[in-house]
Amino acid sequence: MSTLYLILVSYDIADPRRLRRVARTLEAVGDRLQKSVFECGLTPAGLQALRLRLRRIIDPAEDHILIQPVCRHCRRDMGWQGKPPSAACEPFWIV
């Protein structure tokens, strides 16, 4: 069994069609935390595949995607102000 890593993905996509495609791609692999922020549990191979899929969708001259790994120590220190996401978004798969 491969280790899953917590990855935060946020994006700003200029075109509505590409925006929907990026959102659908991320919904398939992670949990939406905010409108353009996802939390994903991915293997290294899964992360590489996601990067490739997103690269094929976006226009690099207009769009921006931030893919940020989060270590388990940093995850413990993360906190929410305001309404936190649902418990379903909790990354129970971090080991």
C-alpha cells in the first residue's frame, strides 16, 4: 500500500469552461474546502497524474494553480477561523 500525502490545491482560472473542468478533475480526487480550494490525499504517482491532467486543461498564460504539499506536523497546526468545513473533509488517511 502506497503512502498518501495531503495536498492542498487552489486555483484561479480565467475561462468558465476550463474552471468547470479543473473543478471536476479535483472533485474526483479530493474534498472541496472552499470554492477554489481542495484537500487531496494522493500517492506520489497520483499527484504526478493530477499535475499532468491539470496541465492539459489550463492555459498557462491566463490560469494559476497552486499545488502545496502539507506535512502531517503542519496539518496538526492548521486552524480554522469562522465556520470549518464538514467532518467529511477531515483527512483520516494521513498516517
